[in-house]
Amino acid sequence: MEKILIIDDDKMLRMVLSKALLREGYQVLEAADGDRGLEVVRQEHPDLVITDFQMPGTDGLEVLTEVQKLRINLPVIMLTAFGEVELTIKSVQFGAYDFLEKPVDPDQLRRTVRQALDSVKTSEQLDVIKQDEHLIDERLPEEAVLVGKTQQMKRIFKNIGLISMNRVNVLIQGETGTGKELIARLIHYSGNTKDKPLVVVNCSALTETLLESELFGHVKGAFTDSIRDKKGKFELAGEGTIFLDEISEISPNIQIKLLRVIQELEFERVGGETIIPMKARIITATNKSLEKLIEEGKFREDLYYRLKVFTINLPPLRERREDIHDLVVHFLNKLNKRFDKKVNKIGDGVIEMLQQHNWQGNVRELENTILQAIIMSRNDVLDKEDITLNTRSGGKIEEVQDFSWIRSLADLEKFHIERILEETSWNKVEASRILGITRPTLNAKIEKYEISQ
Ligand SMILES: Nc1ncnc2c1ncn2[C@@H]1O[C@H](COP(=O)(O)OP(=O)(O)OP(=O)(O)O)[C@@H](O)[C@H]1O
Ligand SMILES: [Mg+2]
């Protein structure tokens, strides 16, 4: 028989809950305050804890934290009073399974309790994920870990091995989010450049003039506001690597300058005369077809051949679906660490579901999907219900949602409120009911977080 512990200083409430749960066939234990509650947890090993927030002595949040320490897989349901949204959010952050608003609705109680207990059962049947050992390479920084066992990816690994020891220029081609920057880093860190600088320039982010001075530097007075000499990225890269991302975006003028640098292995700062030698390896990346741009007369063919001494074509994720499992394991490990979470099991059918998705945003989209699921997860299992997949609209690539901005409690609160508002189609009455806050409070928060429809 499953044991449920109720911790609340309100005797009446304990009785009501107790009765409802006994009727469902559970064994019920009671404690009138947090300290006694924790005693019972230690001695009686309940399967589930329902605890109040505000109690004399050890409060609900402390109970929750302690329970987590005692037994990670013991679900805790918090009892909240109307309007305790801060506490509610905090409790979820601290790992509460769910919360029930007082006065407790018996149906809701039954459902939530059942769900919580079932989630433990599911979790107990699943194995803890294991990181592939060959991925743990102490010599490489974490941001250069590349996952992939498919033929296509193995060939790429081999090529990286070959080119990392030779300073040839490399052109990396692939759709957005396929890992072009990651490959560039890996090439840099795998070879004899690894202790030299790696300099990254996003060519699409700057205007032509700014990009030119960014790449080559300038001398004092070259522009009206250049009050001192400035080194460019080529100089900063020294004997290391310069990674030019989105190379398709550079103007004809910069294309000529770049060609010259590659041919003559030297350059001058903008407005300067001193000749500076160029020793860096140039890695470029593009998600557009340079060949097509050449046909259209937008990219110089001679530069193209100088850049693509070696070419790496990264296949889209949908063409290597067998890698999805390893990638999920990798991202769970990486993101658990970053967000201090413990989602280390994968639910039934999850991988199959992910393998059926189209992944227009490729590995980045997968990483974001896992991040979102980790945030949503209420236990240690990555479940189907926690996963939201982007749906395509008319075959066009949809904006891939980025959740890495969620850091603080306030971020999380904003995110949660936005989600509920969307879910309720901005029905504020409904939204404030779900959120457990009053409408004026909801309005205040919408304003505070600048949430708009
Ligand atoms: N094979 C892989 N193994 C592990 N992580 C990967 C892999 N491929 C991509 N990633 C991760 O996916 C994210 C996106 O990769 P990256 O930024 O390298 O893509 P990109 O091709 O440069 O995208 P864009 O064209 O949009 O700039 C990064 O967090 C990266 O670490
Ligand atoms: Mg990139």
C-alpha cells in the first residue's frame, strides 16, 4: 500500500485530506509541523509528501529542500494559499512535483497524487543515462564536444583529424544549427593551434566599414572617431585560428581584401602603412550555397577556391536521425549541469518521437527542445509530455525558440506567465485563476515584465 505523508499545522485540513486519501486506499501519515514531518520521512519512508508552505518552525520550502536531500525521487506536493505565486514558482524551482491550491479540490487531489506516484514508478523502471565514454576527453573544452556515430559524422571526425594537423583553410557548409561553429572550434582545439588564439568574427553582424576595421584593425585617425590604434582580428588570431562565420555576407570590397590577405599572407591596418604578416588558419562557415552566389555574381570564384582548400559538408539532423539518442544524452548531461537539474532518465517512446520530427533548426533546435523539457520536467525523467516540438508552417523554417535566457527566478516567472497567457489565449480571468493570483496582480506583472500579446 502506498504511504502518503501530510504535513500541515491545520488539523482540520489534515483531516479532510486524510479522509479523501484513505478512501482511495492509501495509507496516510500526518505531521503537524515541518520538523516532525521530516522525522516521519526518515522513519516511515513515505511514497509521497504533501506539505503546507506556511507553518511554524521549519516551513514548506525547507521541508522540500530537506526531502530532496534525503530522497531525490520522493515527490512533494505543496499546498498553497491563494496568491502565493512567488512561493509557488520557488517551490517548482526547488523541485516540488506540483502544488494544490487551498481549499483543496478532492478530484484535483486524487489526480495529482496519482500522477505523482505514477511518475515515480515510471522513473524507477528506467535506467539512468550514461555518457558515452569516448566523448569525455579532458584535453578538449566542453564547448568542443561533438556527438555523432553515423557514417556521415565518422567521416567528418576523420577529416578533422587530418586537417587539424595541417594549416589548410577550411570551409564548413551546412544548414543553420548543424554545428558549424562547433566543428570550427574542434578543428582549432584538436591541432597544434590549440594553445594559440581562436578568434570568431560574425561577418553578417557588422557594416562593411566596421567589418573591415574589425578584421584588419585601424590606425589612429583612420576614421573620425578612431582615437587610438586598434588591432584587428587577423592580428589577434596570431598563429591560431580566425573563424569567419556567415562568409557569404561579405561585400565585394571585403572579398577583394580577404583574397589579398590569403594570397600575400600580409596586410595593413586601415589607414596604416606597416605591413603585418598573416599567420592564422582561416576557417569559414556558411549556410548559403556559395556556388549559387558565384553564379549570381555575388561571390568571387577565386576567393571561393582559396577558402575551400578543404570542405566539410555538415548533413542536416534529419539525415542522421540515429544520432538523436546520443545527442539527447549529451544535452541532458550538459544542461543538467548548467541548470542544476537531475533529469537523467529518458521516458518510453521519447527518442522515437524525436526521431520523427523534421528538425528544420537542426541540432540547435534539438538542444533548445531538451532545455525546455528539462525546465518543464518535474522529476528525473525526460517525458513525452515535457517536450514541445516546433510545428512547421508551410514548409518554412520556424524561428527556433531559445530558452537560454531563463536564468533568474524572475525570468522563470515571466516565462511561466507568458505561457499561461498563451495557453488561455490571453483570457486574464482564466490565467489569473491558474496562476493563483488576482487580476490586478497579473496586470501588474504583465506590465513589470513587459509581456505583450
Ligand atoms: N554534433 C554535435 N554534438 C554536440 N553538440 C552539437 C553538435 N552539433 C551542434 N551542437 C550544438 O548545437 C548548437 C548549435 O551549433 P552551432 O552553433 O555550431 O551551429 P551552426 O551551424 O554554427 O549554426 P548557425 O548556422 O545558426 O550559426 C551548439 O550549442 C552546439 O554546441
Ligand atoms: Mg554559427
